[in-house]
Amino acid sequence: MAIMTEAPAERVAELNSAMQSSTATRTCCPFCGVGCGVIAIPAGKAEISISGDPAHPANYGQLCRKGLALGDTLGLSARLLHPMRRAEDGQFARVSWDSALDDVVNGFASIIDRHGPDAVAFYLSGQLLTEDYYVANKLMKGFIGSANVDTNSRLCMASAVAGHKRAFGADTVPGCYEDFDLAELVVLVGSNAAWCHPVLYQRIRARKSTNAKLVIVDPRRTATADGADLFLPIAPGTDQALFSGLLVHLALHDVLDTDYIARHTTGFDAVLADAKKSVPTIEATAQATGLARRDVAAFFALFAATPRVVTAFSQGVNQSGQGTDKVNAILNCHLATGRIGKPGAAPFSLTGQTNAMGGREVGGLANMLAAHMGFESENIERVQRFWRAPRMAVREGLKAVQMLQAVASGQIKALWIAGSNPAASLPEADRIREALRKLELLVISDNNQSTDTITSGAHILLPALAWGEKSGSVTNSERVISRQRAFLKAPGETRPDWGIFAEFGRRMGFDGFDYASAAEVFREHAHLSCFENNGKRDFDIGALADLSDAGYDTLAPTQWPARADETSGSRRFFAQGGFFTPDRKARFILPAPALGLCVSEAFPLRLNTGRSRDQWHTMTRTGLSARLARDVAEPVMDVCPEDGVDAGLVDGGFARVTTACGSCILRVRMTDRQTRGHLFVPIHWTDETASDARVGALVATWLDPVSGQPDLKTTPAKIKPVTFALQGLLLARAARYYVSRSLVDACGGRARGRLSSRGGRGFDCLA
Ligand code: SF4
């Protein structure tokens, strides 16, 4: 796939013409943080033609397989179309919106009366639109009076946020995608971008074809590593040692930008002194990271010699018990060389979800207040005045895992989950299910009739609009705000998430929730971003604060900052300092030494979780596409041949993977992409799509102490073979993908376990 640095003029003209003359709609892909522009055109027979938007700056017309398959995911067979209430027999029955919302309002009000505002919580999603996030955040932090609103984005980029805030004083991504086009060296750390950010990866490949160098730092030899000039198979959890060693090397070889350090930063000497003690040489760095000396030397020499360098990092850095320190070790190297905010030079956080950034902008994280403001007293007072809020939260709320721990302990008694599936995706997912069942009130607004979370004791289900039906905005990894637009009618009784939260607010008796449209919510959000800002805060979209409804409808992709008083601002931050700390200087941060969950005789391997190329999260959407199931059709585990043979496994057979938290059965893939001692398991399968394959149940709880982000990469584990006498494959036309591996009585051949009751696409019948 070739990446265009600019869209071919004839293609733009052709599609612009289609946009004007037909019902074609410009929108944005709902999956990853690249944020590709999409054009959707009705193609007859209830089909939608999907193509990349050649005018969108994130993708210039390109789409990856997931984006191209979006048309497959629009069916209604698995959709939640009406409000539902769970009856005493455990079955859900349809109720009216009035009745469902009465239950939600009465339940929340009663619990707040009896136990206070911290007894309730919202758990949101990076799949929500910015407008959805904004209304939910305002409700909880300004009117209910608690900051217990967090999001599944906590699982993907909270450590990047925390690292940015520690170093820059704000959660600012300094660079933009154009930097990948201009860099002479791209370093990808803990990022399988070829699969997880495919269109941006192709842009990197295009740059590499012009002689730029690509270095991959990853414990796993991923598809991304295949295209690298240098692959560093680093020991898990030791990234901070690599970048501290790099800092020492840069100092020894006079590559530092001493003027930048002196004028725009503080804390450099102490951080360098500490790095010199822990990783003083290339040899020491190699020893600390498990890398070959020659590879470390080659990387250090390349980085030192290349001013135009982008270091991009993703889940392999963030999903770590020390993710924030890893982020800061990377930022330290860019600050020390002044390689920040300049064309082709920046540290770059690749966000996982389409609107992880938008959620951060409104304050969708429990430790952020709103519009990139934290819980400092002046910010609390400012936001309270802006919202005319009667009951402001005055301290940070509970972060995702802590929130569910508070549910388990009984501290939180009512939880509203919007567009997320924490019973499958949080660590110790079986314990999460148990915790959810204890709630007095579990409200779920979602697109789906059934998820692992819904079947964990939900009381009320509220049907929300899905992609293609909803309208609002999202922000991608390079701070570009794009419109997601509706091109389908709202099915059944579905409503926009922002509208559901606003109606809840009105019924709770709160003023300030009379929004008539997503545009009105967006304008308020934009006004807050510039309210008493005056350049003190990075997030400012004041130029969009007075958009008309028509202007909102036609809003082209817009990068922030978009200040009202600037006609053309810089696309980048910090080339000339101007950080958002009190003294406007960046902070060098001392990373702690690498730790790690210990393997043992009982659990001698390390379990790493991640994504498959063609699936997204818990497959609630991509599971509807048959073509996306072709790559990996069932739950699998990757293991190196030596470990596999030692454990008695056979390639293509089955293994039971067990940790201290749970176990499941997975198909074995022996591959030399895995290093000895490490397993890799894709995260996607749940009880809704497979039997006995809940990977979240395997993952131990180890939280980064700064960001609260869980480590999803290093759980101690063991494997053993599972041998079956019989396997079968059933192919059927069905609404939903399902893999069942049920035990069958070897003598009589009768099924003892459950085969698919969901009309599965295929199953293995095991005896
Ligand atoms: S790269 Fe990401 S945003 Fe672009 S089409 Fe693929 S999944 Fe969608």
C-alpha cells in the first residue's frame, strides 16, 4: 500500500463531486488513534461503500483492513435497540425510555442521598465522541460532586498522559504526523504499528524508502520489526534503562543541546548523574536490557548522529507497572537534545483508540478536571464558575482498576458503563465480573445486546447510537479534531450518548443540560477550553467556540491549538520552550530502576497480551465481519518452539494457559517471533465469541503508581498441553462469530459442555 504525501487531485475532485451530488458522507474511522478520514456512500441493497477520504490529513485516502471492512459491521442483528430492564428471573425485558431513566435517576439519587457522591461512578470509553465525554464529565464532576469518572483509555495511554504532565506540565503531544515524513530516524518503542496503527506505519515505510532509518524496540519480533533497519528485542520492562543509557551516551559524545537545557528545562544534572550510576556504559545498558552490545551501540550511534528523530511509543511502553517512568526516560532524551517540536524531531505518543485524545481533552480521566485542567484550587474554582456547578468535585476520583476495586469492596454502589466491556478487558476479569454482580445498580449504555459486562449483572440497558448513526467529534494522535458524521438513521429507540447523559442530568434536576444538539455541546466545550486561558493552557480551541450549526456540520479536520486570536499557529509545541509548568520550563524526571512481576517455578513464563492485525478490542464490531476473521479465526497463543516443546505442546494443538488469576484454553502457534520465556496472547476473545478463552481473566493486577495504568504485558504464567480426541469445524451463516471448544464425552460422544447457542460461525468440538 503506497502512502500519498498529498491526495491525487483527480481523486479529490471525483469524491468531492460525489459528496455534493449524492448522499456520500465524510466521517472518521472509529477504531485506532490514527483517525483516518472515511467516505461512506450508500451502495444499494442495504450496503455501504467505504473508502478512504483523500482530503483527510491523517490518511490521504488510505485505509487499513479494519477500516475497509467497516461496511460489514453495520448490521443490526446484535444491536441493543430498546431500553431493557433485568427481571428477577435474570431475563431482560423491554421497557420505555421513561421507565428506564426513572430507574437510573431514582437509583443514583437514592444512593447519593444515603452514601454520598463518591458511592457512584461512570466508566466511559475511548469509543465515545468528545461531546458524549463532555456531558458525562460535567455531570459527575460538576453536579453529582465526585470525580469518579474514568475510561477504558486508562488501559491504553494513561502513562503517556502522566509522563507528559510530569515533563511538560500538561498532557501535550508535541509533534504531528508530518514529523514522520520528515524524520531521518524513526524509533518505535513497544509499538506494533504495522498492525495497530497500519496507515501511519505505511507512512513511516514510505519515509524509510527514502533512506530514513527505522529502529524497533520490542520484546517480540512483530510484523513491524520485519521492516526495521535495527531490531532491539529488549527484555520486558527495561525500556527506561535503554533510554537512560542513551542519555549517558549523548552526554559523553557532546550531542546535548546545552542551550536548550539551560533555557528551557530543569533537573537535568541530577537525572544524568543517576543514569551514569545505573547504566554508565553501553555494556551496562546491554546487560540491563538483555540486548546485544553491538545492537545497543548501533542504536546509540544512530540516535546521536540523527537530529531529525521521532521516538514513537505505544502500549508496550504504557501498559506497564512502570509505564510513566518509561515515557519520561524517552522524553528526557528528546529534551536533552532539543529534539522536540521541530520538523521531523519529537517524542510521539501513539494513542490506541479513535477518541482517546478527545476524552483526555474534556477531562474523561478521573485525575483530570476538564479541558486539560487538573484539580488545582484555581482550576476547580474556574470550572465551577464556567459550569455554574452546584457541587464540584474537589479532588481526583478513582482510576479504572481502583474504581472496580471500590465496587468489589462495596464503596461504589452504582456504576454506569458507557460503550465499554471492563468484564473482559480489565485485569483479573473474573474478579471484575464478581464485583459487578455486587452493585446495587449497574447501568449500561451500549450498542450491543450482550457483552461479558452486560451478563455480569446489569440492571438497566440503554440503547446508544453506533458508528454511522451518531454525530460528533473525535481527536486523533496528532491533535486533529475530525467530525464523525451520521449516514444512517437511528435504529429502534437508540439515542446519542450525550443525549442520554443530558436527559439523566435534567431528570436529576440539574441546570445546564438543555443541549439541543451535539454542536451546542461542542461549542460549550470549546468555550471552556479558552475560558481565562490566555496562553496558560495548551488545550485551546477558542477559534471553534462560536461555530454555527452549519459550520459544525461542515467542520474540516482541525488541529489544536486553535486559539481565537491566532490566524495561523504552529503545528508543534516546545521548539522554543514555553512549557506549561509554573516557570514554563520542562522537567527532567528520574526513572525508577526496572522492576517486574517475578516468575517462579510455579509460573515460569511471562504472558504478554496485545492485538491481532484484523480485530478490534472485544470484537463487538469487527466480530461481525467474516473477512476480518480470516487472519486469526480462533483464540491463539504464541510460544517459541523451545518453550513449547519443553511443555509438551505441539504446533496447532491446544494449551491451557494458567496464571495466579485464571486460566483458559488456546490454540498453540509455535513461532520464533517469540523469545524464550515469553508467551503472547491476543486480547479479543470473550465469553460472547469463544468458550474458555477470556484472556483478561489471566492478567494480574499491577498498576503503574503514577498513572494507575495496569501492566498487561508481564503476568507470570504456565502452560500445559490439552489433548482432545475429536475436533470438528462447523461453518454457518450467522450473525455473530463464535468459537466453542466444549468437552464431549469420549465414550458416548455426547456434548457435556455448551456448544454455541449464539449461532456460531465455527466451533471446535473437543473430546
Ligand atoms: S489505521 Fe486506524 S483509523 Fe485508519 S483505517 Fe485503520 S483502524 Fe481505522
